[in-house]
Amino acid sequence: MRHMLDIADWSIEELQWLMDTADDIIAKPEDYANAMVRKKLASLFYEPSTRTRLSFEAAMLELGGSVLGFSEASSSSASKGESVSDTVRTVSCYADIIAMRHPKEGAPTVAARYSSVPIVNAGDGGHNHPTQTLADLLTIRREKGRLQNLVIGFCGDLQFGRTVHSLLTAMSRYQGVKFVLISPEELRIPAYLRENMLKAQVPFSEVQKLEDVIKSLDILYMTRVQRERFFNEADYVRLKDSYILDKQKLALAHSQLTVLHPLPRVNEISQSVDSDPRACYFKQVLYGKFMREALILKLLEAKA
Ligand code: NCD
């Protein structure tokens, strides 16, 4: 059975199929309105979420299916000590597909071992977030017309930002992509990702100042400093405002820059940037729903 646990498990061709399908859903939503009638999506969210959970649920509803689930661990039997494996065995009796977000890295992979239905990783700790990457890929393809030959800057919390880890992994496979990794020393990407890039000879540089490199970028992917993953509050307070993209900094960038952010934002993008045509983070939100529709279709088709 197919799951969506890590974006690296999905081939370039499969990702292309998902993007083509999402484009087709955007063009002809009525063709898909009954695709999932009588099918159920369970959303098991052990961590807070706005976009990921609601877009999964909206995606299933738009396909004619229904949704059930919980939005916090405290309202599930996890609060009584139930394991992820027992919860998933239970929920697979009720639902056809499960989207799970969990603070523990690898929890959705464990869930997949016990589930009789496809599992989607909707974010596992500071590790991966493959369905945000689906939203990001479609946004890049629609905005830039390509996924190759791009200079992509990731800025902010590259250590704990799981959306960065998944998108970096996905984009490393496209020809001619270069990365500029912009972060404070303490929030650089994890060593295993740096090793993967070196092994695959993916070009990248690591810098600390956004102003020095913004002009060279085709895409700027801003991120929030992940407060919930810090061991102490003082470090968070010291680092939280390391980068703030405002009109002045944006004025240094290319007119064709695409600014992305997985959201939620705190301070790292000033609201005055929202009206700039280069700001694409709310398009990303919308495209995320269509990519999740495509993913549900693919996973449930594969299961049938
Ligand atoms: C991200 C997440 O949960 O990792 N949000 C999202 O799903 N779009 C980013 C974040 O929380 O900063």
C-alpha cells in the first residue's frame, strides 16, 4: 500500500502527475466533485494546525467525501496513554485514509506499519512535511513555469523548519537548482541534509545576511522560528527576529522574485509586503488544497 511519509519516496514522475492533476482540478473542479463519495478522511492532529488540517478536510469534502478526526491530542485517547499504533489500528476501521500530524519525528512511519489504510505525514516534529512541499512545488511551477534552473533561498529556522527539509529534498532532484541557505549559525540545516546535498553534488551556500544575497534569488522561502522545538525560551527570544522581510529589503530583490512562506508567519514578513505582486504565500495556501485533492485521489486509487 502506498503512503505519503517522505517526499523522497515519490518519484519526479509521480510528483508531476500530482501537479498535472491539481492543475486539472483547478480548471474543472466539477469533474472531481464525486470522486470520493462514501470515502472518509480521518485527520489525527496531535499538534496545532490551521492550513494543513483544514485544507485536507476541504480537499476531501470537495471530492465528495467526508471527514472525521481530532484536532488535539487532549481530546483523543492519547491523553489516556494510548499508543499511536493502537490509535491507527482503530481509526483504520473507520476511515479510508489518515492524515496525521505528530510532535514525534517518525510517528507517521510507525503508524504506517499498523494501518490498513494509507497514511499521510502532515508534519512530524522538526523532521518532514511532505504535503507542504506539494503545495510549494505547484506554486513554484505555476509562478515560474518550471522547477529546473532556479536559485532558491531558504531563510530563517532551517534547523527545525520541517517544510524546509522536505522542499530542499524535493528540489535537490531537479536539474540546475541552487540553494542559498540563510540562517543564524545556531539554526543551520541539520547535518544529514548537508551530507545528502554534498553526496548528490547539489550546489549550495550558507550565509547569515539576507541583504547580501536577496538579489541573486528566484525564490525566497521565508520561515518562522519554531518556538515549540526550542529547549529554552531565552534562545528563542534571541533568535526570533533574526530576519524580517520588509519593503526596504524587498526593494533590493529582483522584480521576478517569488516570495513563499508555509505560514503561519509571526514577524518574519512585514504585512506591508503582502500587496507586492512577488508575495505568493496566500497562493501557496490555495494550491495546497488542490495538491491534497490530487494526493487523496492517487493514494485511494492505488489502494483500490
Ligand atoms: C508549517 C508547519 O506546521 O511545519 N506550517 C504549515 O503546515 N503550513 C510551518 C510552521 O509551523 O512554521
